[in-house]
Amino acid sequence: MTAPLATGSPQHPPVPFDAEVDALLSAMPAMPPMIRDTLRSGPAMPFPSNDEVIGDRAVDWEDRTIPGPAGAPDLEITIYRPRGRDGESLPAVYNIHGGGMIVGHRSWEAGRVIDIVDELGVVGVNVDYRLAPENPFPAGAEDCYAGFAWLAENAVDLGVDPDRIVVMGGSAGGGFTASVALMARDRRGPRMAGQLLLCPMIDNTNTTISSLQYDGIGTWQRDANLLAWSCVLGDGLAYSVDAPAYAAPSRATDLSDLPPAFIEVGSAEMFRDEDVDYATRIWATGGQAELHVWSGGSHGFDMYMPQIALTKAALDARSSWLRRVLDLS
């Protein structure tokens, strides 16, 4: 299928970036274009080790290998625990990393998970999944669901309260989080306490106004998104309204009976409109969704710009929601 053309850009100029976001974006080196044949040919991105990220905080960690979906390879996960809480039944957050479903590793988001574990005293689980195009849909979605199901099934042995598990993720991880929520509902699988969707990547059609406004600007741009969906779904379904809902949750026709959702997005990024629409459609079923559209926020601003005022406000809002949905005092 031919990629949708960015014909709406002249009629719809981009929403301006927040002043701090704009200054930091201007200082960033230009990102090379993403090409399917070279997605994993370059050097691995260096990220600090778990011990470096934890520092002197009272958090322990371990890597584990767990069963993947039936007939598929095992999954690699990292478990983070607040030190000195043995014997307690703690809430948990199950994190799915971003990267457009085509790049990335769980170590990218160790800091995000460790911060939550340290602040809220919960167990954190960080999962890896198979990437497209080598492993197109449904590989990644099924991996993420299998990891969540394993966590719920082994919750007691892990010191986790099975009724207080939040699934979370940013960008592609947010899309997979929404997929896992749909799969758990449809398969009558484990019930999650909530789904934390951070700038989720959920609409494969690339036809919203915001998807046209951020063509060539920002941290995740239109060309990368078009490439990602073609890798995940193949040329036939890449931008089609007939794509499976577990791949692109915006295609779901029924958003009823889903766990409470927290949906966050920047006003100055291409996923803005699809994410606002998703919250609106959850509300239309009588469901629970808390929506935050951060003025001038670029895609993933919290990861790229952790010290700015916008990020601090966003983190406070997330923490508030997690405390409420996990019943933390």
C-alpha cells in the first residue's frame, strides 16, 4: 500500500514547541534517516548499567529468562525490587520499551522503571520483545502479552499483589500496552489494575492532522513512523484501516470493559490526535481514562529532557495516577 502523503502540512502548521523543549531540540544533533536494511547494523547505543542507574538507592535487581508465547523463543526480563520489603505483597509495574517496534532494548528504560520502584515502593518488571521487520506482527504483541501473563501467574512467588499490576510503556511500548489490555480482555486473561499509555503509537494510518504537522521536525518524525508500520504490518496492511487491532489499537471497534487508562501526549508531536481520540472513545463506552496533553511537548520529552519544567509536571501527574490506581497511601 502506498504511504499516505503529507498533504495537510501547509494548511495545518505545527503547534509550537515549549520554549525549553525548543531550545534543547535545537541543540540536538540531526538524527540520520532510518532505513529498513540498516536498522540494526550500527553500534549498540550505550546506556548505563542497572547499578549505575540505581546508585545509592535501595533497589535490587535481577535478570531472568521466562517462557515466551507458545512455540516462540524465551523472553528476557529484568525485575527491580525495593530493598527491605521481603515478605510483603507489593504492587507492580510491567514496562514495555519504546522504539517504534523496530529498535530498542529494555535497558533503554531502566531509569524510568527504577525511578518508579524507588519512589512508590513497587516491583518493576522490564521486558524485551521481538522486533520487526525480522519479527513482524504478531510477534512483539504476543511477547508482551506472554510476559504480562507470566507476571500475573507468578505474582505470589514474586511478592506481587496480582490485583495491583499496571502495564505501562511509552511510544511503541504504549501501543503494546494498549494491545495487551485488549488481548487480556478478549482472551479472559489476567486483569490489570491500569494501563499507563505514554505518547502511545496506536494508529497505523498516519492520516491525522498531527501526523502531518510533524513531518521533518521533532524527535520521532513522519518518515520513521511510516517505516515502522511498514516493518510491523508489511506493505499490504501498513497504512490500512483493515490492520489488526492488536497491532494498531486505534483499529479496535470496541473499547469497552478495559482497565483504567492514563494517556499522556505532547501537543507538539505526531501522536497527539490519535491519543486524544483513543481517550475520547474510551469515555464514549463509559470507561475510565485520564488524559494529559502537555502544551508544547515533543514526542518522548520526558526521556530526552528530564530536567525541564514540563517533564517535572508530567512525572507528578503520572505518580498521582499510579498512587490512586494502585491504592498507595
